[in-house]
Amino acid sequence: MSESPSAPANRPRNSIGSDLLDLLSSMRFAIALLTVICIASTIGTVVKQREPLNNYVNQFGPFWAEVFGKFDLYTVYGAWWFLLILAFLVTSTSLCIARNAPKIFHDLKNFKESVREQSLQSFHHKALGHIATGPELALSQVTAYLSAEGWKARVQVRDKGVMVAARKGAANKLGYLAAHSSIVLICLGGLLDGDLLVRALMWAQNKTIYQGGGLISEVKPEHRLPTNNPSFRGNLMVPEGGRAATAILSMPNGVVLQDLPFDVELQKFIVEYYETGMPKLFASEISIRDHETGAITQAKVKVNEPAFHRGIAIYQSSFEDGGSDLKMIARPMGKAGSNISSNAAKPFTIEGRVGGSTELKSDEQTLKLEFAGLRVINVENLGGAPTAGGTDVRKVDLVNSLQSHLGSGAKTRTDKELRNVGPSFSYRLRDASGQAREYNNYMVPVELDGQRVFLAGVRESTSETFRYLRIPADDKMSMDGWLQLRQALLDPAERERAAKRYAEAATPTDKPQMTPQLQATARRALALFAGAESVKADNKSGANLPGGLPALSQFIESEVPEAERQRVSEVLLRILNGSLFELYKQNRLQAGLPAAPADAATQAFMTQSVLALSDSMFYPAPVLLQLDEFKQVQASVFQVTRAPGQKLVYLGAILLIIGVFAMLYVRERRLWVWLEPAPGQSEATRIRMALSCSRETPDTATEFTQLKHDILKDSV
């Protein structure tokens, strides 16, 4: 309430406190707080919470990522300002209840039977009539009628007559209390089940956040919370056949470990799939061993069907790899000029376990190979009509129509055809500086555009999508044919023989003098494509292109006039395509395989091989890992919670429903009926009646008309 300009200067000393109390207990202040909470909750829904910081840097940029971090937008529901607003909202709503509850309870007891009979004339709904009965009989009839219709009435006898005050719909006022009380209960429940109690317990017991890595058993006690922690919510990962008793609580800048009063052992993990390969059900059969009593309890946890022990709920959250054993074949991806005849060029076997790591040594550097995960089921959308034969590289315009290197593994479709494409595994290669790339390779070939290809994905960071190298499968459904072709392409002697054979086959019989020129052109095209001849990129860095179709494109742009580029690019691609086919044929001949038939399947294989060879020049790894064998070990991720505020939230939700319905659908009505002897008539009674309603609706007039008809039906 604003102060008047003419207010006296000597205001009471407690006026500021009174104004603050009025503000805190006002409805407008509570609504303003609710608006801020709604906005904050919207931010918490749109912005993913508790993600790694580098994810936010990639999404928003360094500047805004730091600004948003200062306001705790990545942990909105645990931010100090959000909790402070909740606390103010609880205080404000509680003061509203404290202020209005006595008045509401007083109104519930007060029938307002002391209203003067003359005041009934000022009501909107009013009536006056006479009935041919005495006042006592008329009073008996009116009270009996009101009681039958659900009205609660109170009678006040006066000197000149009797006032009957009746009321109906008093639950409307109780709805106000129920709705406001629900806000208090829900907010208190949220505060109890949030990070507030955890932080308070950490402060009281001098616990700190753990920001390192390593085994859970190696984390020191100052980063562990006791088993009697009254409120927490954390994750517990248990592999098949293993057990765990420590949950991980995520905090804004690290984690805190929560010791549980029991062990959870995963006996069996159950996954059921639809025909498309999508998961239909996943559940866990667990054993719970109590630390205090040693008792073992068997339970089965499903999604939305938790198990409970010592007041702690165990929910099925998700499932992960629990340390599957992997056996891979490492296929070296040498570059032009490397010694491909050395033992380093031969495939070798690598074994590891998901979650583990090993060293991968190459001629140039030593990389750390980290086994990230295994997915046995991969459901992909392979819908749409396939294009037989893939893309004909002879129709590719090197200057204007080059596609991105290492493109998407599946094209965008309008039709959906969900299909399980088999196992895949992911890994990371980390260099000496700590920078890592993530890879995702499929075990078996996938049919895309009518052709079987092996997909080898790579991405620079987790915020990016995988870009896939498509390696065509040969007639034995392996990648050996393509790898041998690539190895031959990197060998100068093999390139020379292929160029010679192409020139001899492509020279017209009547123009033998063209053979040396065709051979030189084929030799240079193969050298540019293989990266043996350097071509500088058209950019500020001036870095050399590693080969592939971009190298040929850059060569044409730098050496050929613009008017001739289209024609030259088509001729050069035709020569490259023919030379690579000769290289493929002589490679099969040296391997003791039959000659490749000149059919559509061979053409499709060569078409995809040219594109894959071009993309492979940009593949950022010294080896290509192919999954050979695996032994899957699954793990369940449980969410363990102790939520003392849960019952408060449930009670608040019930009160909120009751309160909203009471305020919206229940109308408080008050009826006054004044009975007095009719002037000049000994056996007649004059009745004056009026009706008031807390919320005027068309039904109010209808109801009063019915009351008037029923009470004054014997009017004379």
C-alpha cells in the first residue's frame, strides 16, 4: 500500500516492518514469485541440466557458456537463487494463510443472522410475499425445506419477527486454504528432496565435492556421505554378477559419494525387443543384502516398478555396458609414401574390455586407445527406395559438385523402415596432449542404397554427430577387397602398372602414339588421388590436401582454365575410374582370385570404392578397427532415492486438486428469510427473502427463482 504525500513525518518506528510484512503476505508478491519460478523451470527444461561443461561451451560458445554458468543455469533446481525464491514463496504463502485463516474460520461459523431486515431490500436477488399460515408454522416449513435442500440454517428470534440465515457451499473458502497449503507443502517437499539437505549435511560434517577420477573404493572419506543421510538422489551402476553399495550424487562441479546401508547385486539383466529391434522391456533381478542384519532380499526392478529397502527406493533408470570383452582386428590405414610392405602394414589383433584402455603405437606417434562402449542392437531408419548401383563417379563434377568428406552413414528419408543393423562398438583415440576423437564402427555390413557397406564413424566431440566412412563389402561380405585395393593404390609400383595397363587398353588401335600420354595422365591422376603428389588447398593455411577427389579438384582449379574445367574434370574422372578398375583387376589376379565380371555389381562396388578411397584419405586415424568377437556383459543403472518430501508433495498435489475444484466449481451462497406477522391479518405471515453469492452466474438467478417459488408457493 503506497504512502500518502500528506502522511505525518513522525511515523511509527515499526511501520517499515509492517510494510514488509504486508508485502510478504500479499497475493501479488506470491504471484510474482510463482512467475519467476515458472520462468526458471522453463529454463531448466530447455537447457539440459548437469551436463559436462564442454558441452555447454560447444552449444553456447565460450562467452555465453561462462555467463550462464555464473547464474547456475546448468543446475537451476539446485541454484541458491532458486532455493531462495522457493523459501520466500513458502514464507509468503504461509503468511497469507496465517492472515486469512482466522477470518475464514470465523466466516465458517458466522451465519450473519444479525442482518437487519431492512438491509434485505438492497440485495440484487430479493423477494417479498405473504403466505396464509401463522409465523410459527411458516418458520417450521421454511427450516424444513432448507434442511431438505442441503442448506445449513440458523434462526434468530427478534421482537418483530424471526430471521432465518442459511448458507450453502462453504467449501469454497476451504478451497482457498487447501490451494495455498498445497503450494507450501509442494515447495517444502521440493526443498527437502533437493540438494538443500545434502549441502547442509556436507557443510555440517565438513564434506567436500570430489572432482577427480578413478575407482570408487579409492575415494577418501571426506567425499562420502553417511548412510543416515535423510535425503539424496543418486545413480548406482551394477554389472551382471557384480555388486555395489555406493551411489554417485552429481553436483555442479563434481560428485559426492553416498554410502548405502545395503549391497545391490545384479543377478540377471533382462531385455526384450520388438521385431524392429527397439527395446520393449528391460528389468533387473537383484539381491539386496542388508549390512546390519545380513538378510538377503530378492527383488525384480522394472521401469516404474521400484524396489524398496530401509526407506530407499531403487528405480530402474537405464542400462549400460558392464565391461564386455572385445576382440578387434586393427587394419592399418597407411598414407602414400609409407613402407606398405613392412609388418606394420599387416592387420593385427587387439583385445580389450569396455571401460579399459591400451596403447596403440604407429610410426608417427603413440595413441591411447580407450574402449568406450558396445551396442549389440542398433535400430536405424533404412526406409526409402534404394538407388541401385550407388553414385556413378564419372558423373561427378569435381569443381562444383563435390560432397563433404566422410558424409552421413544414412541419407535423410521421408519413409521409415526401422531395422536392426547389428552390433557396433565405440572407442576413443587420445594423443599425447590429451585431445581425443571418438569412433563408432559397425561389425557387419549395412545395406544402403541397395549395396552392402561397412560404416566407420568419427566425430571430434560429443556435441557433433558421427560422420561415416562407407566401405563397400566385396563378394565375400568382407572389407578385404577394398582394403587390398587401397593398399595397392598407395604402392607406386602398382600404380605404375595400372596406369600402363589402362593406357594400353584405352589407346585406339589407329593411334598408338597416344599410349605414353594416356599413361602419364593416368599415372598423375592416381598419384594425386593417392596423395603421393602434393596439392595445396585453396585456403589461408595453404596446407597440402591428403589426396582423394578434392586433390584432383584443386589441381584442375589451379592448372586448367575455367572454361575447360568441366570437360577436363569429366575426362580426368573417366581416366581415374578406368585406372582404378585396372588396379582392382590386377590386385585380384595377384591374389589368385577369378577375374571380376563386368556387370552391375562390379560397377556398383567400384563406384562406392572410389568414393570410399577418397574419403579414407581424410580418415583421422592410423588404423581402422573392426569388431571380430565380443562377450557381452551388461550393467543396470539404478536410481536410488531417499525422499522424505515425497509424501508432502503427494499430499500437496491432492490438496491442490481439491482446492482448485472447490474454488472453481463450488459457489458460496447465503440466504436470509425474514418472517413476521402480516399487518392486519392474524393467520398470515409476511416473508422477505434475499440471496447473495460469492460468484455471480446465470445459475444464481435460476436458483433464487426456484427458492422463491418453493418458499412463497402459498403466497396470497
